[in-house]
Amino acid sequence: MNSDSNAFMNVEKSIKDGIMKIEDLNLNPSLLRSIKDLGYTELTPIQEKCIPEIRQGKDVVGQSSTGSGKTVAFGLPILEKIESGNGIQSLILTPTRELCVQVTDAINALGKHMHAKATSIYGGVGIEPQIQAIKRADIVVGTPGRIIDHLRRRTINFENVKFLVLDEADRMFDMGFIEDVEFIISNVPKKRQTLLFSATIPNEIHRLVEKHLHSPVVIKTQIHVAKHLLKQIYYDVRQAEKFSLLVHLLKKNSDGFALVFCATRREANIVGRNLSAQGIRAMTIHGGLTQGRRLDAIEALKKGTINVLVATDVAARGLDIRNVSHVYNYDVPKTSEEYVHRIGRTARAGEEGDAVTILAERDYDNFRNVLRDHSLDVVKADKPEFEIIEFSRPQRFGREDRYDRGPSNYRGPRGYNRHEERGRGRRFQSRRRSRSSDRGRRR
């Protein structure tokens, strides 16, 4: 599509406070029925601004955080314009499998009275059932690696696509998918409507927008902290006390749902395992887990069988997790932007929430970076009395932990499956095969 960088820079709409009713949209009666079934009555700011622009056929860049209602913002106008049974008319790209499944479920719930069918396409599971599902799909939601698999097998055809959606675009590029996204775009008709949603707009996204979107309308929501609803505190403790304090706080504040953020997959595994050993209903989610284990965590979350989710930023960024009463920074994020994204998962929809950072000496540099944002109001809390609990950290064997290796389909020291959770996965696989061949020759 023709680029228009001036339009990208100048046609920008900021979102102001204001509540618009769902009925004001004059939706298709079948869509309105689905929305009422889901209990929606009012539009979020991103929905209020995006839906009219998308309905008018404009390309849109929406900048907002996870959980702001982006799926409904693009899902409703897409469902209004597709005709069931006419092949794939919309392609939605997501960075993670979990977000892929969530978006598919949301689209199917919105379109259930219109007989529109969305299907999920992601790696780590068998491809044959997906091939059959594609034949019946009106909307495909997929991760870049598996979409490319289908393109190369010629089991998917995008010639009827009217809408291309890039969801959580910044996270997709952080994970190295930019080349894959470019390849996929080259297989989608140029005459289409392109919608891009992202929490941040780094240079890579600017370049992609200028290259592939036509005179887009840019709609921004302010990612801010509701200070009157959110209590931000930090504890300064010794490293050996960190886990014991976390257990004390989780048991003391057992009502509601808690998110515990760790910096690495390994640390998330270890913290999750130790929390379970203390009788806390916790599960772990990160990109190194198999698809089954990750979906198990999401399902447990929905059913309420757990009340603590230990996560890395990459895994949690694409998840719409509701009713979070507490966010715990077990490891301090490196930037104030990541801190705001984490703590923004609580104190939503008029509910109060707590954001707790557990600080030790090795976190000081990162915490100083966070506090450079002077809009944040983080207060030091007095350290409570708590029992010191043994924290089991398994002995390391080379680059992995024994129980971090996971099930038998583990694919490498970083836990990547082909294409998934890492861009340019094909080169990674070829390097691994080369090393295997070298070992065979040495034998």
C-alpha cells in the first residue's frame, strides 16, 4: 500500500474521558445480541475511537495497553463486514499462542449469532487438525511461525483477505518476528484494510506503518496509573529474605488474584515450584513451556483453581487477565515503562489494587531506572515480621536446571519450538542440526 508518513505523524487522535453506550453504535442485531450475552454495556476509550474509523474503511494504528479492549475494537467492525462461508477474510497475527487462543475465543463469542468462524493457528500442536479447520474458517488468528508453515505447505490461502490485524506488534518485533511478519504481509492482498495495535510505537513499527498502511489514523490511549485506586509500595530486604516475604504477603492477602513477575523463565520455574511447596495455589507461565502446560495455566486461571500466576513479561504481556488484586515484582523490571505495564494489570474498572515490589541489593539499579518516572508514587513500606522459609534452588547442570528441562519434546537450552516464541527460528534449527551432525561425525 502507498505510505504516507505525514498522515501517520499528523492524523492522530488522542482519547479523552467519556462513556459511550454499546447501543449508540447501531450494530447488526446479531452482534448486539452477542454483546449483551457477554454483559458489555459501555465502550472502552480505545473501542469508542477505533470502531467508527475502522467502519469507515480506514487503516488504524491503536496504541493502548493489554486489557484495554482492543479485541472488541477490531473484532466488531470485522465481524460486521465479513460474509460467512466465503473463505478467509481476516488474518489476525499475534505474538504468543496464549493471546492467539484468547483472541479466537473472543471473536467466536462476539460472532456466535452470525455463524462466523474464527480458528487458531499456532505451533507446538499437530498441523493436520488445523488444515481441516482452515477450510471452514472465515477468520484466522495465528502466530507468525505456524502461519508461514501453512503458506509453505500451501494449506492456507489469503486471496480473499479484507482485513489484516497485527496485535501486540511491539511484542511481536521484540521476539524477532519482523522478517516473518514482512513475509506474511507479502502474501496478503494489497487491497485490504490494515489495523495495528501496540502498547508502544518504536522505530521498527514506525517503519512498518509507513511501508504497509495507507494514511492511517493513529489513536492513542494514555497508559497511566490510577493513583487513587492503586497502592504502590516496596520492601527493601536481603536477597535471602525475598521469597519468605513473598510467601508471607501472598498468604496474608489471599483474597483475589495475584500476578508474580520474574525476570527469567528459570526464576519463574523455581519461584512457582517453591510456592506450590508452601501450599499456595500457583502455576507458572512462560515461553519455554509446552503448549499444553501453558493452556493448562490459562484454563486453571479461568476456572479459579489457582489464585497466583508466576509469569515472565513476555508471557504475561499478551494475556488479558482480569480481577487482579495484587501485582508482585519479585524481580524488578529494567524500565519504568515495563513497570507501568505490569502494575497496570490491577486497579482496573474502578477496583482497588496493590503493586508490591520486593527489592534486594541486586535490584537497585533497575529500581533507580523505574523511579526516573516522577509520575510514579512508590512508597517504602516497613518490613513486617515473617517466618524465614527454605527456598529450594536446584543445582545447575550446564545451562539448564534438571526440572527446567520440561517434557520430552523440549527443543533446546532456551526452550524454543520451531518458529514459535522466536523469530528466524529456521536458522536456529539449522544450527542445532549442524551441531548434531558434527557430533555424529566425531563419534
